[in-house]
Amino acid sequence: MASILLVGPGAIGATLTAWLCHDDRHVVTVAARTPFDSIETTTPSGVIRARPRVITDPSQAQLVDWILVATKTYDSESAAAWFPNASGTRTRLAVIQNGVEHVQRFEKHFDATRIVPVMIDLPAERLAPGRTVQKGPAHLVVPAGKNGADFLALFAHANFDAQQTSDFTTAVWKKLCLNCAGAISAVLLKPAAISHHEGVAEAMRTLVRECVAVGRAEGATLADSIPDEIVERTRRGPRDAGNSMYADRLAGRPMEYDARNGVIVRLGAKRGIAAPMNALMVALLAAAQDS
């Protein structure tokens, strides 16, 4: 049995909560801004319904074995407000977010030796508080070791592709290569079909080439073929598909451009590697968000 506090029941967080509650060995509490009565997630294998405890104030949190943070990266500081009452000397923190700075975001709030960075690829949509649709298979990757293995054990009953790797750096930078290219859709407010425009495709490749260069400097093993592969993958997908940053801009929500593009610029500057196309995306999306 594991006691779990999940912080951030959005599309990803609520879907993960449904699967956690599907295993009656777990005691799950959800930390949310907006209260709701239950979870209902439509998955490829059926509907999961659950009634976890939902709390809306950090003072209501209780000691747990695991804290799972599934907020957007820009909400990381507010997520940390739930830690004091929920964490003890044996509590572990799983950071289920985009980007490559999972541990760095939280090490000032939590013992870094008990932080598990999680790379997730889970196509899910939030319909309403506590209501989500899982549109495809889920993929989880964590670093090799006991902490990672124990985290994956929480989802042993779920139909997830879950694995450990001895090279987590490469795994998260490969995901960032894909995520950084999605900035084009958010800037243009156009879905994936825009990738069929060759000028846009080359801009996507340039974003990814910059990511590859910085990622290699950070220790990731990234092939030269990745920029072309990402363009082709985007073109093969549904023409009306949109990444989460595109969806956030359409909805007038804050966007994760710092975790997806800004980090490439910041870490590149430390390594003496210019990333002007990613810097342009950050400037344009920041201006769009401010307006």
C-alpha cells in the first residue's frame, strides 16, 4: 500500500489519479485549486471512475509516502506549498513535468536524493475538473535505481509503457527536441498541418538543431537525424493535431515556453552555444501572452 498526494489534477494529473485509484492498495489524495467530487477518465480500455480525497488548502495535507507533482512548470513554486505537511524523512517526490530541469525546480524545497524526475508522454485532454480523456497509450521513463523502480511500481496495474533508463539525460532531451518544435504552432495559432509548409518545416528543423547542439553539450546522445524525424512525425500525424502550448494559447492560458524553448537558450548561453530561433520563439510567445 502507498499513500499518495497528487498535486495538479489537470489533463495529465487527473488521468494518472484515475489509474492510481484503480489499484485499491493506494490511498490517493488530490491537491487542487478547484474542488470536485470525483474523477472520471475515458481511456482506450474503458472508463475509470474514482473518488479520491480532494483538498484545496495546503494545511489540509497529511503525511504521505509519495508526492506526485503534475502541474505546469510555471506553477512549480505554488506546488511546493503542499510539501511541508505532506512530507517526512521517507517521503519521495516524483516530478512529472516537461523540460529537462525536473530536479533543479524542486531541490531547494526537497532532498534531491528523494526526487524522481519523470518523463511522460500521455496524450490526454481535460474536459472539466476531474474529467479527462486519455487518447492513446502512456509512456513513462525514469532514471534507473530504487526510487525510479518504486515509482513505476505505483502504476504496475496500469496499461502503461513504463521503463527505467541509465541515460535519463538523453531521454528528456529527445522529448525536448519534439516539444521545442511545437512552438511554431503556438506562434502561428495553426495545428500540425502547418508543418507541410516547407518554410515552417525548416524553421522546426532549426529549432531542433539548436536543441540537439545544446543537449549534446549537456551530455545527451542525440542523432543528426532527429530534426528531420520530428518534421516527418508531425506530418504523418493528424493535420488538426495541436500540442499543449498551442492549446494553451488558444484558450488564453499561460504557456510553458520557458521549459520548452527558454531552457535551450539559457543552457546554451552557459555552454557558449547560440540558439537564436528558440530565443525568437520565446520572445514572440512572451509578447503574445503578455498581450
